Amino acid sequence: MEQEANAFAASILMPDHLLIKELEKIEFDLCSEDDIKHLAEIFDVSSTAMYYRIRNSGLFQF
């Protein structure tokens, strides 16, 4: 239940369509702390929250 709540909150704070829009503006590298920090600042969330949002979004193959 907590995971569902976290996923719901993340989708509200960092919606897919806006996340994709920002990712298209840069050459994003999931291993780049600077890229994650930059996106986190745009969405006003922590770098950790941004990392997990992108990782769990299904936008990248791991």
C-alpha cells in the first residue's frame, strides 16, 4: 500500500508528459548526478525522488 501511495504521489509531482518533455531537452544520463539534480530542481523534488521516478517510469530499459 505504501508503494502505491509513493507511486501515486510521484506521478502527481512528476507527471510522465512533463518528465518526458524535460528529458527531451537534454541528453539525459541516469548515471549523471548533475542531470538528476537538474531535473529535481525543475520539479522541486529531491534528487532521490527524481532518480526513483525515472527508474520506475519505464522510460528506460535496464
